Amino acid sequence: MKKIFFAIFSLILMFSCSEDDTNIHYELLPIEEAIVPESFEYGKIYDITVKYIRPDDCYINSDILYEYDFDARNVAVIATYVEENGCEILDAEEELTIRVQALQHSPYIFKFWQGDDDNGHPIYLIIEVPVITNNNKSVSEPKNTHTKM
């Protein structure tokens, strides 16, 4: 019975998909601005908002790429791009917000991707956020070196 169901499901799936020239891929969109708290208190949760430009209406379903790199956090906006003719230019500023829980004692170093330079190297907006303990003293630990995103 399972084999019959699988065969029927496969046939339906195969014939329901139409071949068209629509090309879908993912692209990173540069972050224009980041809104980050001045400090974190260990254990608390904070909102971080990034602003980016959505070039046209072929860019849909934006999300955040959040990558750990020792004490640093590489952050970028990732968008689904549906390649079609007739995309309407928007150049609309949009925002995405992520929640971050402060679970390390050393400062958070946020590296917000802003594009690549002429040599293809990433450009970052770097913001360091100190972590405060419950007794209002900043916790200092040595910084790690960071690699490219």
C-alpha cells in the first residue's frame, strides 16, 4: 500500500510542476543601519533592528542570517529573489528585528554586512555591545580575533 501511495504521489508531483523560466535564488541585501542597545545585561533578551533597502518587488521573504564567530555575530539580510520580467523598482527601506539573549560575559561584537568592496571583500558596520553583570559592573574578557563572514 505504501508503494502504491508513493507512486501515485510521485506522478502527481511530477505532472503538477510546470516548467517555466522563473529563476529563484537567495541574495544578501546590505544593511543600511542597525539599532542596538548600548549594553546588555547578562541573561536578558534584547531586540536588534536592522534597516535595509528592498530594491524592487522581485525581492520577497527577507530574513536574517545570524552567524556565530566566537564573540562576534555576523549579521546580514537574506532575501529570496524571484527573477521575472517587469520587476517594479521600490527602493523601499524595510526593517527586520531579531531577539538576542545575552549569554556570554565578554562583549558582543556585531558585524552587520554592508556589501563588498571593489576587491570582493566584505564591508561591515561593527558595533560592540558590553555585557553588564547584575551588580552593574562591566565584565571584561580578552577579545578573540574574527574571521570574515
